[in-house]
Amino acid sequence: LAKTTQPISMDSYEGQEVNITCSHNNIATNDYITWYQQFPSQGPRFIIQGYKTKVTNEVASLFIPADRKSSTLSLPRVSLSDTAVYYCLVGDPYSSASKIIFGSGTRLSIRP
Amino acid sequence: DTGVSQNPRHKITKRGQNVTFRCDPISEHNRLYWYRQTLGQGPEFLTYFQNEAQLEKSRLLSDRFSAERPKGSFSTLEIQRTEQGDSAMYLCASSLPQTLVAEKSNEGQFFGPGTRLTVL
């Protein structure tokens, strides 16, 4: 199982760019990197997924170096509503669901 | 389609009672997942269906837990003889068939709001 390590918590301010890094040293060839966001009392929400290099969508960017042993979720110009827990997952979404582990996530707090 | 729905949203029961939760996935999603989440932890995988077939079960899923998806649409999760340690949020998620992912770009799993179970 590809284990992930992320900071337990991070703080930032409105309007700043926030980068959350995830380590996954034993990532396998077929594994993708996926990030989810979760607000209190809600289910997680898919943010972005990538395999290598850089992926960008309307809410975030995901940077993956060539060795794929880590990845960085970048949130541009955060607002108070970005306060949430962010989970980094590594696994093959097209094969075994049980091998994709959420972990404890990073609790991001945005201040005015 | 309004997304994944779960019922009930909250359930309080006494130890030893049986409880059943329901999940209605997004209509075009053939994959359905159940997770359990306790305070301060990420969701833990319980089981996974593709259509009506239960393809994977976690070792966390003791014999008191059973899940069904009889017609490949909604799913139920039953816990028999509940214990206080079963208190948690039970989350359901659904996702596109793999064959549609390339067409629509991967949107990951869509989670429902969860059912919060409290066992007294």
C-alpha cells in the first residue's frame, strides 16, 4: 500500500497562495495522486487528480516531480471558505478501491 | 440529479440493536463505495460495488456488517448487534464507470453527506 505523509495542519491568510505537500515514497507505476477537500459534517469532495508533471483545473493545481515521490497541491488566492481538511491519496483508481487510503489529512485554516 | 443521497442523516440506537442505512448514488455511476469515518480521522474503506457485484470488502468489515446493492442502483449497509465502537459517520460514494472516465475526465468519487451513527 502506498502510504502518504502530509502536514497535520497549516495556517494562511486570505488572498495568499497555499501549497500543501504530500510525500509518497513507495508510489507504484499505476498509481495516481488524488486530492480531496472535506468540510465539517460533509463528505469529501474531489479536487484534482494527476499522474505526472502538472495538472490544473478551475480550483487548484497539482505539481508532481519526475520521481513522483511527492506532490504539491496549490490553492491560489485562498479565501475563508477554503478552511477545510485536505487529503492526499495515492492509488490506482481503476483497480483496487481498498488500497486507496485517506490518511488523517491536513487541516488548513485561513484567517482574514 | 442532485448527487449522492444518504438516509437517515442521523441515527441514535442502543447497543445490541440492528441498524440499516441507505445510499442512492448518482444515476450514471456504476461504482459505489462505503466508508466509515471517526472524529479526526480520514474515511476508512469498508466495501465497494461495481453494479450489483460486491467486489471488495475491508477486513474492518466484521461479520456484523453486511452491504447489498441488489439491482445495481441504491445500496444498503446493515450493522447487526451494534456496539459503541460502531459510532461513526458512515459515508457512501459513487463514481463513473471506467469506460466513461476518459470521455468526461476523472471526477473522482462523489460522496454523500453521510449518516452519523451514535450507539448508546
